[in-house]
Amino acid sequence: MDDWVEISRDERHIRRERAKARELRKTPYYRNLFRKGICHYCGKKFPPEELTLDHIVPVARGGRSTKGNLVVCCRSCNQEKKFLTPAELLLRRLSEEPESES
């Protein structure tokens, strides 16, 4: 399924936005979210050191490091999402579900 998402990577954009995200991570707003420990995607609770900061619209696809595009999530959800948007992730999960018999 990975081959249907077109990505044209701009390495300068990616470096710039990741640097911004590292700085935003240090702000009181995000430190508080890490302390709460709730993954944005699965809703489970984790210790702060097991959480990451994720770009909802990935930087590899033009996403920016802004408060509206950054969420705290667990490593597992972040790794599963990769370069997908949340809608694409949902579609992937639905396509992988076995069809139920009626």
C-alpha cells in the first residue's frame, strides 16, 4: 500500500520543520501534553519518555511545525503512521481488516 502515496521530499524543508518541532517540544504547552501522557491516536496512557511529537500532515508531504499540526503520540502509533495522514492511516487499517461473514 505504501506505493500509492506520492512524496516529493524537500530535505531543506524537512530539516527546518524538524528543528522547529524540537524547539516547540520544549514549550510549556507541549511539556504539559507529554506529562499528561495520552497518545493522540490510540488514547492510551504512557510515561513521557515513551511519547513522541508527530506531525499530523508529515513534513515529507509539506506539513509544518505548528501547534495545529503537532500532536503527542506513542512510538508505536507514530511508526505505524509514518508519512500518512490520519485519514490515510484509517483507510489502511480498514483495508487490512478481514471481511466479516454475514
